[in-house]
Amino acid sequence: MTMDASDWDARYRDRPDPWGSEPAETIRQRLGGATPGTAVDLACGDGRHARWLARMGWTVTAVDHSEVAIEQAREKDADGLIDWRVADVTDWAPGRQVELALLSFLHLPTDDLRALVARAAGWLAPGGRLLYLGHSIENYHRGVGGPPDPAILPGISDLASASAGLRIHALEHVLRPQGDGTAVDVLLDASPWQLLEHR
């Protein structure tokens, strides 16, 4: 699948910094105490999560298909801590193992998203972690905000099938205040299995 960045380029030109400069609270809670290592931030947008990870000591490669988003992200990375890449995340790969694969509010047709989550799981080093956070299909029916296209909104079952073979730490809905209503996100937190001692 080839992703067309033109709509996102226009969106970032019209409204820089569309989601603020701080990470999503769920990501802050999940990763705030994690030991830093190498991370990839897929569909990083203008880089709010990548910058936060870098401040926490992570070595970050951040990827987005929007050249405008990456230009804005580089401008906000005054110390040049992050490796910014313009690429289509559906066929990009880091070329090495990583301790964290972050997919935050990355919405694709569910078959493509499942394939990407499964592929990103293959990049994880022993002890590594895959974290997906996005608008749930439940948000389309019960929540507020988010994409109006149900074909790009994953459910619990989509992420469960994508993460088959991983150790699941969390796979759940997250309720988030949104204006006068509540948004429904979906969270997957998973890692490769480690060898277990036989007793």
C-alpha cells in the first residue's frame, strides 16, 4: 500500500502543532518509567512523542510520510537529538532491532494496520516493547472525535490477531475526556516472550 501524503502536508501547513507539544497521557503513563533504549516512532507527525522520548533518554528514529510534518518536527528539535525520516511506514524498516516500536494514532485500513503491527513486532530486541494507541472502532459508535471512517479504526480483535505470538501486557479500551464528551481509544502494550524457567 502506498500512502498519499498530500492531504497531511496541507493539514500541517494549515494548522502546525495540531495535537499540542506534550505526549498523550496514556503514552506518558505507559512509558514514563521505562528504561531508555532505541525507539522508532511510526507516523510521528510533528514529533511530540519522539521529542518526549528523547528527553527521557531514548535514541529515537521518527518516521512520517508527510514532508511538512517532518520539516516542522526538525525545527522543534533544536538539539538535533532525533533521526527524522520521511518515509511510508507501511514499507519502512529500521534495519536493526529496537527496544520500542511506538505506533500512536496511526490509522490505516485494518488489514494494513494488522500487517504493520505484526511486522513491527519482528523488529523488537529481547525485552523490547510494542505500544499501539489509537482511536478505537468503538469511538465511531460511542465516542467523540477521531476519524469518521470506520474502515481505519481498529478494534480489540484486530490488535489481538496482529500481536499473536507476543506477550500481552495490556489490550484494552482507554476512555479520554474530549471536549464535552468522551473519546474511546484502544491500547496494545506487548513484548516478545522471554524463555521461562521450567519447574
